[in-house]
Amino acid sequence: MSTQDLQAIARALVAPGKGILAIDESLPTIKKRFEGIGLESTEETRRAYRELLITSPGSGEFISGMILFDETIRQVTTQGTPFPWVLSKQGIMPGIKVDQGAKPLAGHPGEKVTEGLDGLRERLIAYRQLGAQFAKWRAVITIGEAIPSRGCLEANAQPLARYAALCQEEGLVPIVEPEVLMDGDNTIDRCYEITEATLRSVFNALYVQRVVLEGLVLKTNMVIAGKQCLRQASVAEVAEQTTRCLRNAVPSAIAGIVFLSGGQSAELATAHLNAMNAMAVTHPWPLSFSYGRALQAPALKIWGGHHANVKKAQKALYHREKCNGLATLGRYTEALEKELAA
Ligand code: 13P
């Protein structure tokens, strides 16, 4: 696949008014989400839930791509249609999470490194045959007492870059995701500092591994105070600090930037994205969303594992998709949130 083809897919992922729905929870993560609604995680409950998300009417208006998990990309609807086909028919690109999770980093207590490079080329070829057009790899950076270390940042940047290069070789657009977690008690300023250092080491590694910047999408955290921090920043402050950090550390050549929600409430994640896109300055890249929890949470709660609630849950998903679609254009308001929900 040519650079132009990769670029076309990458740009389509961040087209105006559209963003990504992440439904690629690993087995331990989906188990945790299902525990929240008192549901056992089995192959069938996972399939039923993903079918609800994938077949949700109207998603194609606001969703450019959905990120699937290895099990999900092979699953089919109740009628027997493969999930990737259902997405493609709605004009939604199927994507695939290809990392194999964050493991403890040797010699670095409290820090993690994401694994999954072994056999990746062959897996990418297989995923392409299953219909995937883009991929995702997530690295996790924890803020704490004297961490992250240089060793952790570099240990995570290198495989992210090698993954991205392999994706481009196999004709898949890499979503490069270094996530600085928001679970601690750190200030927004500390998050700024660590996010900037993380992004700089990632883009340095991408350069060394000869990754074509025009053919990738960055997925990153917002610059935000830790959940346990007593002083939470305002929406305007998060928008200001996040865009300033990105301007300083991210080349303007990349196709776009999408944010993860990371534990923010659904409405706050939308408000933050909207505030960035409503700023008077024009950003060098489209700023959009690739939310998991912030798009799914209301729908998951309404569904609760009961088939009778599927339609209602899909309405809630559509609502969040629409609100975030508007936020990519800077056209979301609290009043609209209530009006659309009514
Ligand atoms: P959250 O939006 O729930 O953080 O999930 C996004 C994601 O895909 C993290 O890798």
C-alpha cells in the first residue's frame, strides 16, 4: 500500500464530525466492566454486547472506525454476519488492537512495558484478511513518586515505533497510543510535564524507525489533573494545557490526534474535546475522539445484560456519538446535551 493510501485512511479516521469508538477491551478489562453491571463475562455475553455496539443504528454518521479485540474481529451477529462486514457496510472502518498488554518492567518497580511484537507481522497480515484497516497499540505510563523513569519511557517508545513501522509495511494505519494514566494525585502541571516527555520520546523513536508521520494517528491522554488531586482543573484549563503540550511535542505532519477518555465522565470528555475545537486558534491537526468508556458507559448501564434493553442502550450510544461528533466541530453545548437527550 502506498503512503497516499495510508494517508487517506488516516485522514478518514479523523474526518470532520467523526471519531473512533474503542470496543477493544481485553478479557480482564471487559470482565471488570461487566462486573459493574453484575454480568458474567463469557464468550456469548461479550458477543451479544459487541453486537449491540456494532449494529447500533446511525453510528456511521459520527463514527469513522471501531477498534476491535482479537476475539471480536472473528465473531458474528445473531444472523451469522461477521462483525467487520457489518461495520464496513455502514461505512465504518474496522480496526484491531494488536498489543498483548502491559507487563511489569523488569528493574522498574511500579512501571510497565507493553508486549506483543513477537509474530506481529504475521498477525497483521491475518487481521488485514479479516478486514482490519487500522491497528492500535497502547503503552501505559504511570505518574508517581519519582516515576516515570527514562528507562520506562524509552522501553515503551521503542516497541510503539516498531509496531507502527510494521503496520505501515502491511498496509494498516497505526494508531500510536502512549497513555499517561490519570489515576494518581498529581497536579495538571505534572501531567503536562510527563505527557510532553512521553510524546517527545515516542516521536523520536518513530523517526528512528522511519515511520511515515502522514500515515499515522496519535491517540493520547488529555493534560489533566489526577483523579485524586484536590485541585481539579477547569474545562478551559484542560483545553489550554492539552493543546499547548501537543503543539510543543507533536509534529504537524501527522494525520490527526484522537483522545482516550481514561476514566473521565462521558460528559466531561465531550466538553473537553469541544473546548479544544472551539478555541480561536486553528490547530495543526484535527482533534477528535477514540473513547471507550466515555462513549459506552451509559449504554452498558442501560443494557445491563438484558436483550429487552438493546434498543434503549443503542439510543444512549447514538446520543454520545452525536455529542462527540459535534465536539469535533466545536459545536457542542450543555444545552444541546440536554435537548438531544430529551
Ligand atoms: P477509554 O476511553 O475508556 O480510556 O478507552 C480508550 C482506549 O482505547 C484505551 O486504550
